Amino acid sequence: MRMTSIIAISLFIPAAWALGQSNSLFLQHQNHLAVEAVASTQPCANGAMRTNAGAAVQIGPSRNLELARVSLTSVMPAEPKTIRVNDLVGVIVRHRLRYQSDARTQQQSTWELKSKLDAWFRLHDHKWVQQDFQGGTPEINFKNDNNLQNQGRADRNNLFETRVKAKVIDIKPNGILVLVANAKVRIDSEDQVIRFTGECSKEDISADGNVTSDKIYALDVQTSTDGAMHDLAKRGWLKELTDVFKPF
């Protein structure tokens, strides 16, 4: 009987130790660090980097499988989505600009010119002779007084909001995503084109697959409109010319 108990205890202790080790969050964290080290970007044979280098593997949240098997309240966290080249990411563009300027210019100048011609010469029989002024001595008397005052004020408030779907065209070795988007909307013969480029970190992408424009580096958003409404609001060529040279 005693021998049987010793054998049972000797078999139970290693099993309990293995079960405890599998439930250890510390060891799970160490295993995740090991996986991250293995999944780090490695150069190819020719020294170049793969297009999707650095984003082929993402480490998910800690999972306690043994706890999930016996617990009625344990919730298995969802695996994070792995982002690869040609995947789509939603971009929320929110651009607000408030600009206010107040400028004043004052210029005043006065100058006076007086000149009188007392003597002059002329050619007569191939000789220099003195010129007589029968009608009186020529003279100039000019005075100019200029006073200029300019005052300008600008108060500008711009708000641009839109949503666009961007494509991941490249992933840098450190996980930075290069995004590009091109959207075109046509409403009643009015075409609106939106072009977008930028870079963002994969950590800035939310759980629903969207990223806001304030977290994008080198943000470049261009919009263009073509149609009847654009033609009505467009300035004429003479107005554009006068705005460039500002003759008045």
C-alpha cells in the first residue's frame, strides 16, 4: 500500500509541475519575447529587404489555455490582424485651420526738384559758340508730396473632413506603413477627386482598422473639383492677371 502511494505521488508531482509551468504568465511572456526575436527582420541573401519586412508576424495577447478550459467567465482575446502589403486601411481626414492676420502700412515721402539752365552751347561753322536764350532762361521747378496708407485684415477658418480607404503599398523594416489613396466621386456632372499619401505606424491603427490624419507623417491631401459649379466659382483670366500684378 505504501509503495502504491509513493508511485502515485511520484507520477502526480511532475504532472502538476508541468501544468503549473504551462499556466505561468511569466513563461508565456518569455515565449512571446522569443517569438518576437525570431520574427525580426533578416536581410535576404543579396542584402535587400523584403517588401513586407517587419510586419509578417505580430505577437498576440497572452492566452492562458488551461484557464480557458475550466473557467466559465474566461474570454479568449481576439487575435490582432496582421497588416501586409496591399491591405486596406481606413483614413479619417480631419483638418482644421484658423488663420488671422492684421497688417498696416504707412508711407510718406516729399521731394522737390529745382533746376535752371544759365548757359548752353551750339555748333556754328564748325565752331563752338555760346547759345543765347531769347525767350528767357530755361528752368525746372517740381515738387512731389506722397502720402500712402494701407490697411488689411484677414480672418480665415477652414474645416476639411472626409473618409477615404487607403492601400498599404510598402512596409518599412521598422513597421512604418506607406499609405496611398485615390478616390473619385461624380454627382450631377460634378467630379471631385481626392488624392492622399502618408506614412503611419501600425500601432496607431485602431481595432476597427482606421487611423486619423493627425497620426500620419508627411500627410499630403489634394482635392480637385471639375464641373459646372467649379466653372461658376472660377475667376476670369483678367481677374487672375490683376490679382498677380496688383496694379491698384
